Amino acid sequence: MASGRRVLLVATTTGYQTESFRKAAEALGVELALGTDRCDKLLDPWGDHAVAIKFNDVKGALEALRARGPFAGIVASGDRAAVMAAKVAEGLKLPFHPAAAAVLCHDKLAFREAMKAADLPTPWVQKFKLDTVPAVAAAAVKYPCVLKPAILSGSRGVIRANNAEEFAAAFERIRQILIDPSIRQWRDPGGDWILAEGYIPGTEYALDGWMATGELRRFALFDKPDRLEGPFFEETVYVTPSQLALEQRALIWDMVEAAARAAGLGPGPIHAEIRLDGDTAYVLEVAPRSIGGLCGRALRFRREAGMGPDGRLISLEELLIRGALGEPVGSWQREERAVGVMMIPIPRSGVLDHIDGIEKARQVPGVEAIEITAKLGEPLLALPEACSYLGFIFVRSVTAKGAEKALRDAHAELGVYMREALPVL
């Protein structure tokens, strides 16, 4: 790949993937420019020469970025950043997901409506304003149901309710999340709504790929071995290749492709969450980005035989940069080995005091790396308020079962100790 080209990475200041993208760009000989939502009054506090952009000011962002351009491609890290990247890409005439499609996928209600319009399986959904009396809303829905914010990502604020009493408690808990100043500062209209939708039984899966010209290029289908049945939906273990039968895997791929097409996505990466209930695959969401957090480090790719001389393994981030620069990603396939990643859960809200057993966990056969991303002394929130993890465990194995066992054995070695957070006076 020719050097001298510049790629723009749009990310939040707290994005997990920034360093991975930097290393990938370095491996390709490509210059990486960073646009983040940091305070524009600070003079490069991280020393990364990033352009400070406000995610709610596209015009201002374009002015700042044009002064630092031109760019040959664009990539994004995180949900809000992906939406901003799509808007910026349109203004800079760079190939990426259409802004309207990215906005639709960010809005959970709009996504549900798009799936229904495309005649794809989707649960019933109702929306309620934040100031709705919970008891009134509780009387208007069927049970069991799942309440969630209209805009937040991951499992943040996602709560199952089996009756009106649980609904009212969940509604108020989500309302408290959404009225927090850290959310209100986004000025996102979706932050004024709480959704209730039908609970879907079954097993959950995650999928990563690349959408272009209405077709989905498959990167990985992840099993989530833990049953996610509520009341909260904490994602922990991801393992690939999937142990599903070929017919079920094909069903999921086809439904995700149809959902991404209905949303208008492409060209660019997608990450989808799916529930499989018998013979029906429900696409819960499709995001215009790759897998979040540090989870992408679990994926490595090799060029298909006969497609070129480069036989080395590359990271997911390098593949995304190649795709952003116009290289067909279809000539790459995931390595043969089974891989797994665990998003280490926060056991309870409080201050992280210390973690024991990290070195023992690293000695578990199959463990490739353990990254503790939380800082000692840092206040942390458990689900459903949580928006981060303690860290990540990465494993490789001959089989998917072996990868799952290595993750659980390593996690069992860890002792996580929290202390109470002192009240703010």
C-alpha cells in the first residue's frame, strides 16, 4: 500500500481503540490524523496533535478538519464517533456510511421502525418521554419487556421488567442515567426518550463485517455463551468461530445483511447484535462501526491464498484502514485459530481498590494477554449504569470450547476488590 496518504480517525477522548489504529497506520506507512471531542480550549493535553471537534457541531468540525486535510479515508471508534464520522465524511467527500443511515442506527426506535418497514423480525416497541409517570407507562405495555434508553450503547441502561412494579423501578433508574450532565451535554434529542420493547428469549450472538454495495463481507460471528436473560444484560464472553450449525449461521448472516441494507449502510464496517429464538433471528441492532472496546484485538486476518504475496497476519484496525483507503476487504479472511475475549465485569459500583491474581491469570494456558484498563482509585459503576469495563482478557486456542475455558479459568484467578465511594459534599 502506498505511503504518504492520511486517514482521519474520529474518536472520543476516552476511546479504547485509538492506540490500535495508530499502530495499524504505522504498520501501513499511513499518516493517522485524530479528530476527538476533547475540549477545544486545551492546548493538545495528550500530545497527539488531535483536532478538537464538537460532535454536535458538524459545520465547525468540517472547518477545523479541512484546515488539517486533505484526507484519503476515514475510520471511527465508538458509536457517537461513528455517527460524527458519517456526517464529516459526507462533507469531506470521503467514502463511508451515509450520515442518514448512521443516525438511524444510533436511534434505537428509528432502527426498529426500519426493520418493521423492511418486513424483518423485530419486537414490538413503544417510546415514552422522560417525564412520563412510570405507572402510566407500565400500564401501556406487555410483559415481559425490556426498557432501554433510545440512544446509549452496549448494555447501559438496559433492564428487563416482568411486571408493572419492576417496570416503574427500571424506568426511574434509566431516567436518572439520562438526566446526568455527562449525557445532557451531548444535546442529543434521543436522550429525552425511554423505549420499552418485547423481550426476546433465546441466545445472543455478535457479528462483525464490512458492508458495501448492499452486500456483507463476513469478518467474524461470535458466540456469547453466557445466557443474557436479565434483569441486566452484561456482556462478558465472546468466542469465535461460532458453534452454531451451518444453517443457523447462514440465517444470521442473511438477516444481518438484510438489516444493514434496510438501514442504508455501506461502505464501511458494521457490528451487529442478534438474538436467535428457534428458527427466527432478530437483529437487535446494527452499528456503523467495528466491534467496540479492545475486543477487536482478538481478530487477526490473513490474505486469502492466491490473492497476493502478503502472508502476514494483520489486525482488525489495519483491515479497516485498508478498506477506508479503497482496498477490497474481501481478499482477507480471519485466521484459522479459535479466539475469545472477555470484557471483565465490574462486580459492584464503588472505587477500584486493587486486583489480585493478574499474573496467575496470565499463566493460564491459552491466555495471550490481559489488559486492565480501569485505574486504581477510580470510581466505577456496575450495570446498568456502567459505560466501561475493568479490562479485557484475550485467548487463542485450537477450539472454541478451549478458548471459552481459558477465559473462564483466567477470570477465576482474578480477585477484584472495591471500596465504597465517599459521598460528594
